[in-house]
Amino acid sequence: MAKENKKTKHIEKIIDINEAIKKIPFPICYYTEVILRAGLIEPTDIQLPCYEKFLSRLEKEANMENLQKVLSYNVHRILNRKWIDGSGFNVSNRYTYFRNSVLSGFARLKADEEWLRSFYEGE
């Protein structure tokens, strides 16, 4: 019975987020919807347009595979740490923290690719 109650609550949460996303007064890209469904931000977040603008631009300009790697890593890391930064402080400006984390992720990927390229060229 407890298992069924947990499943019902999960289904209700999915329905609630679906309804909330439908009420957003502007179109959102796939990746904005992903972070909403993951619970990283709320549909009523005052900075939702900032997330949308940033993620829409990445969706158009970034390599899709790299974008998915970086977003997956950062969304999970931020959620697991419950918006606490590497120094142990609560993140006060969540959008800026998210944006900087994503951009740092792209920089790390590029550095790793360059290192691997130079490593293989040296053989």
C-alpha cells in the first residue's frame, strides 16, 4: 500500500509539472523543459526567461552531444548538492551559478579534447 501511495504521488507530481509548463506564457526550448522537469528550477522562477534565453542559444550554437554531457553533469551535481557551492555556501544567484557551471563544463570538455589530441599526436 505504501508503494502504491508513493507511485500515486509521483504521478501527481508529473501532472502538476505538466500543467505548470503549459501555463508558461512564452515558448520554451527542450533543454529548459528538461531542467524544469528535473526540478532544478520552478516554472514560476523569476529568472526563467534568462534560463530560456541561455539554453535556447546553446541549443542552436553548441554541439548537441557536448551540450547533453555538460547539462546532465551540472543538473545532477547541482541537485545532489542542493544548490550548495564547492565552498559549502548556499548559492544566492542560481541562474548565474548555473550559467557559469555550464560554461565551465564546456571549457573543461574543450581542454580535455585538446589534451587528448596532443596526447595522440605525440605517439
